[in-house]
Amino acid sequence: MNHVDGFARLLTDYCLEVQPGQQILVQSSTLAAPLLLALQREILERDAWPLIRASLPGADEVFWNAARDLHLDGFPTAELAEAEEIDASLRIQATDNANALAGVDPARLSRAARSRAPLREVALARRWAITLWPTAAAAQQAGMGTREFEDFVTRALFLDHDDPPAAWGELRAFQAALIERLTPKREIHIQAEGTNLRLTVDGRTWINSDGKRNMPSGEVFTGPHETSAEGVIRFTIPTSPRGVVVEDVTLEFHAGRVVRAHAERGNDYLQATLATDEGARYLGELGIGTNFGIDRPIGAILFDEKIGGTVHLALGRSYPETGGTNDSVVHWDLICDLREGGTLSADGETILADGAFT
């Protein structure tokens, strides 16, 4: 991939804002070696400590197939100690098989997620960011050639701009204006084929997601009132949480709670996730995608939820900064495509129609 050094600088300075003396945890697989080495150099040059954790391709598949009760119901204390000591963390998705966990019992995944909740809370309390390194497997998942996919990722990250941080600043300004429109509104109404959903957001805070945590980003999001969702929504863009493909999901809500759910593919995973805990049946996030550099889904939530002209809802955990209060070990973003015949309105004012902002 071209622009590796620029990518590393964007992550080090723009996303993490690395300062002298800090300890920076960087996690990925060895497939991201070019970026990991560039990050190591950039962090060292800022008089900080790079803690590089590179797993082997296939390690996740080995873990989930071999894990025993000990590993599903707990976590190593050394990992918690490290999480408590670091100043910031960066996770780089770099997969050798996007569907490596497709055969793992979803109940095992949910069980481990519950047990690792304390570790996750410690990590989220510190500065964090997540990004993706283009691999051959990710390109296949996206239905692209390797070079084509690398170019796609470059555009999504704004690395094709002369000044990527400035380009992210321009998107931040656009999103700030969008938030100004949305903040006084009470009710959001989403309509599309198979979708007619209403929820309330009054008094909640809209967040300007400008690439500081997710790289790439391009969304504004909030936490809807937990008992407000009424109606049906269909998510036609496939998702692959933990490598399990889930397609064509329909959820029906009453008083904020999922009362009916079905997926044409991956339905067992959907049902197991909803059964993880009570909060998994309620919404924790409403987001609106604004990144028109991402013009198609690639099977990675990090990118797909940012597609300009789409809306996404997350089952489970709320982000406290939005004012949301839903508690769950689940946070699963599902994407509704409004680019062909869909609309999002706020108190009757059309905000998004056919994928374009009004």
C-alpha cells in the first residue's frame, strides 16, 4: 500500500496525539507489518513507548476452537494490568480470513464477551483508535482486486489528499453543521423499503465523529431514548461481526425493545446476540454516515457504517457521552441503506433523501 508513512503519521498525530513519555499499545496481525514498523518509528520519534502486539494469521481461529471454560469465563490478569498502565491503544484490523470464525458457536462468543466486560471497560476509559490495513482476504471480502482495494482504503482515509488532517477538518465542519440542524429535534423517522421506524432523541447529545477514534470515520451519532423505538427496520447491508456473515436483518421494535428479529443468513448469530443480556435488545446508538469516499460496502463495519447516505443503529451498549444509558456487553452496528428511495427526517424536516443531504 502506498502512503504507509503518511498513514502512520495520521494515526500517531491526528488519532492518538502521542505525547512524550506515553505508552502506546498497538495491536494487529503480522500481515500489517509495514504499518506496524512505520508506527514503531513514528512513536519512538515522539519520545514515547511503542508496545507492538502482532498476532499470527489464524490465531483467532485456533483460540476459539481450542478455548476451554477457563478462557471463555475469564481473561489473563496480565492483560488487565497492561490495559491499566497504557496511555492509548490502537487496533488495526488485518485479517487473513474474514470468515475465520463462521463455524464458532455464537454462544461461545457471547459468553466470552460477557466475561471480558471489565477488561473492555478499562480499555475504553483510555484514548483509543481503530483502523484497517488492506489485506488480500479483506479485498476478497470486498469483491475487489488487491490494488483496487488498497486505492479504495486510501480514498476512505483521505490519504490521497495533500493534507489528510485538513481534509478531516473539512468533514468535521460539515458534520458540525449537520449536528446544529439535528440538536433541537425530538423525533427521528426512518423510511425505506421494509422500514418504517420512529425513535426520539430530544435532550441527547450528537457526537461529531471525525476520525479521532475510527479511521476512517464520517458519521454523526447519538443515543436514542432507550424505550422510544417503534416500528420495523430492515438492514440490507451485510455485516460480519467477529467474522460471522449476517445478511438481510429485519428487527421489529416495541417500546424500544426488539420483539421480533430475523436474518436471512446468520440468524443463529443474531438470536444468540440478542440473548446475550437484556440490554442487547435495546438500541445504544443512532448514526448517520457522511463519508462519500466510501461508496460501497466491503464487509467491515468500520467502513460500511460510514457510507455517505446510510443510517445505522447499534444494538446494545450506549456511548455515555451521548447521554444514552443502555448497558450491555454488545455493541453491534447494523446498516440501513437510504440511497435508493429512503429518507431520514427529523420532526418532519427531511434531512436525508435518496442518499443525499437536503
